[in-house]
Amino acid sequence: MPRLALYALIVCVLSVAAAVVSFVQGSWLGVVWILLAGLSSNMTWYYARRGRAARNGSVTG
């Protein structure tokens, strides 16, 4: 797994944990953490696919 994909995955996991803590404490700030988790999840898939394509030698736009 490429390094950027791994970093994005770590951010995703931490933001989900922060969202759970926020909702348990009764704060609506958890919505922002959920949005960040969605963004970082998409970044994880993008960088993982890009790394896999580079490893296989195919070029995608």
C-alpha cells in the first residue's frame, strides 16, 4: 500500500473514532468528523488504486 494511502487510512480511522466520541458526548461536531472520514476514505481508495496501477504498469488519467 502506498504511503499516502496508509496516511489517509489512518486519518479515516481517527476521524471515525473522534465522531463516535463527539456523538457520545452529545455534540453535533461529530458530523464534521463524519465528513472528514468520508473524504479520507475516498483518498485512501484513490491512492491505493493509483499505487496498484503504477505497480502493474498501466497508466490511468
